[in-house]
Amino acid sequence: MTTIAEDLSRLEEIVRRLEAGDVELDAALALFEEGVARLRAARERLGAAELKVQTVLEEAGGELRYTDLDG
Amino acid sequence: MALSFQLSTISPTDEVWSVSQLTRAAKGLVEGEFMPIWIRGEVVQCKVWPGSGHWYFTLRDSASQVRCCMWKRDAERAGAPPKDGTEVFVRAKPALYEAKGEFQLNVSRLLPTAGIGAAQRELERVKELLQRDGLFDLARKRPLPKLACTVAVVTSVAGAALRDIITVVRGRWPACRLIVVDARVQGDGAAGAIAGALRLVNRLPEVELCVLGRGGGAREDLAAFDSEAVCRALAAVRVPTISAVGHETDVSLTDLVADVRAATPSAAAEQAVADRRDVLRQLDDLAARLAGGLASRASLAEERLARTADRLHAGVDAALRRERHRLERLGVQLDGLSPLRILDRGYAVPTAPDGRVLKRRAEFAPGTSFRLRVADGDVSARVESS
């Protein structure tokens, strides 16, 4: 799964390439399609997200244990 | 005789004050005049009141003395009652105790000057060491990630700092995961606990940013954040760090070591994560540029097609078909941008009944039936003469 940061930086790149205008039409359409998909994914992720707060503890054996914390 | 003398000196119109009135007025003057201040002096006769646990002592210098009282809650933080002759700084608000008409100090903090000296010397020692090792160098400072989604917070789980951070992050960037590494932030063992927690952060691969913080407190409560162990552990954190210790005016050595110093834990949270609304605006902007970018690209193609329209051949036709198919999938966002709109402008494509595109004169023998694809469908046609 990509992160929003990755989506945004890829979108920036897509837009820059489209704006440069030296991409073949075929490639331009492919970029556009990808851009639309990434936009949608990023918006959905921002809209649906709910803050997750956890604590982490090191157990006796050195393993890490995560526990959800009610914020 | 004496009596009549006295009576004769007080006229019926003279104002006579009660003792209570006087002490109340004096109290108002004294307590209105002074904010809490630091006073240096020598403690004598410190007594812990049985039952209440409050401290009562006298603070003096070579010429004067003043009665002091320190409530149990504050006295507990000062450690053992000071012995006679101990030189101290006290933080106190001058007051007047009405019942006895006594001027006194209400002391909230008491620090032996010897201890202060030792703490100050230790601070200077650590600061010099860290400076020498380059831990304060500006060249070391890393930029914070723009859109951190997983943030480690090293603080006390029970503290106000964590509550503030959670509140701010939830308001700005809910697409976030906070991983709290609990550590006691004051008192014995705090420095070791914080340093350990910072080392633990390095074992969390998903973490992109680390916030170290605690809420405000007395200077001695923040001491762990000046410790060498904590500063070195902070410098060794593999992701960018923000230090947010105490109030605006407190500066700890961790503030100098961290990549970014925030005035308060809330301010740290604001710097740690982006604001969702800003990012949504950024997405809107990118969406507009995306559509614009394709539109300009598509119109370029359209011009090219128009120039060669007379020789519109199978290759172009196939490309158009392919592109139309994809454009249809892109739906409304692409509407208006498609180079296929060329058909709307009156171009048409002749096809044989088997779907083959008719491209040559030779394929149009008189009487041949074929179909003509236009913008909104196709029509049947027949060659009258060639």
C-alpha cells in the first residue's frame, strides 16, 4: 500500500510530465489514468482515516508489544 | 487628666479603625504590591507542623528576618526540611497573616543554593561535552518529513503533554499513527528511562519522526532533559526529532540537540504533522493541473490529426479507436479533452461490413455498400460512382 506522501509526490511528477507536453499521447493517457487513481486513493485515505494511538513496550524476551491506547 | 487629654485629642469626626480593618487594609497593600519573587536568605528554625505537614521557618540575612510558611504540597517537593543556617533561594509571595498581624512569605519553592550551584556546574559540563562532540551543530539538523504518517512520541503516558499532542494531531492529520513510548519524565531514573525509550524508537521501522516532550514544570523537574545520556540517545535516533520540553521559556539541552525545537508539546504536534485541509487543497490543485495537462496534450494531438486529416489512414483510425475506448473509461474527467472529438467536427470513417476500414479509392467500386462512422454512431452508404 502506498502512503499519502508517495501518492502526492507521484502526482506532482505526473502533472509535471503532462505539463511539459513532450509525452506521447499514449503515455499521456496512461499517466492521466494513474493520476486519477492516485488522487482518488489519497482523498479516500484522508477522508476515512481515524487517528490511531498505540503504546509500545519491550517484553522480557526483547520482543515489542503494541497496545492500543484510548486517546 | 490623662483621660481628658486623650479624649480631647480625638474629635467625634475622627475616623477610628478596628484592628481587623487595619490588618485587612495592610494585607491588601502588601499582597497587591508583590507578585511571587525569588528571595535569597538563610533558613533558621524550620518546623514541620505535626498533622498538617506544612513547614514554618524564618528566613534571614545579616540585618532582617521574615516569617515563612510553606504548604505541605510544596514542601514535599523540596525534600528534607533544611537545617539551620542553610542558604536557600525561595520563590514566595509576600503576604500578611491577618490573625496575627504578621508580615510573612508564602513559599512555593525552596532550593538550597549549594544544590543550584552543583546543578549549574553539571549543566555546563554536559553542554560543553556535547558542543565539543558536535551535537548542537546546525549542519546535523535534518528536515522534518512533510507528511509523516507514523510518529513516535517519547513521553509519560499519564502526562498532559501526550493529551495535548493527541488532541492537536487528531485535529490536523487523522491519517496518522502515534506510537507512544512511555517513559517517566521526572524524578529518579527519568534520564535512564527516557534514553531507553529513545533507543527503543530506533527499533520501530515504520516510524518517520520522533517527538520527545513533557509539559511544564519547575526547572529541577526538567533536569532529565539536560542529561548527557538523554541528549546522546536523542542524537542517535535514526529519524528526525522534535524536542518540546516545558513551557515557551524553558530551554533544555535536548532542545539544542533535536532537529527542531518546539516551544510546547502542542506546538511540536503542529510541526510534526501536516494539516489535512492543506493537503486536500493541494490535491484539488493537482487535480486541476492534471486535467489541464492532459487537455493541452490532447489538443496538440488533435491539431496534428487535423493537419493530416486528408490522409487519415488506418493507423490513426486504430489509435483513435484505442484511445476512445480508454477515454470512455476515464469518464467525465476526460470529457471534452478527447482527440476523438474530431468526429464531432464532421470527420467520418468508412468501414466495410466486416468492420475493415476503407482507405483506398480502389475499395470504393460503384455499387459498394459500406458504413460510415460518425460522431454519434454509424449510417449505411453506397458508392454511386467512383
